[in-house]
Amino acid sequence: MYELSIALAPEVFVDIQDYEGYYQVSNYGKVRSLDRVIKEKTGKTQSSR
């Protein structure tokens, strides 16, 4: 039997320029949105993902 060992670099996310605090991209090309709080006109707050 053969044993295959692959060492993968850990996934690292960084902010996307001009979208800091909203979106990040990883060194594998994945994009994710960050959690944030939205304040409505009524003054009520809502969490958004």
C-alpha cells in the first residue's frame, strides 16, 4: 500500500480592498461575508450575515 501525505497551507482570510468589514477572500479563493449590525430607520438594529 502507498501512503499519501499532503501538507496543505492553512486557509487565511484577508479583507477585500474597499470592502473592509464586509467581505474577505482566502488564499484558496473563497469569499465570505462578515457579520455586521444594520441600523434601521426606526432605530431598531438587526444582525446581518
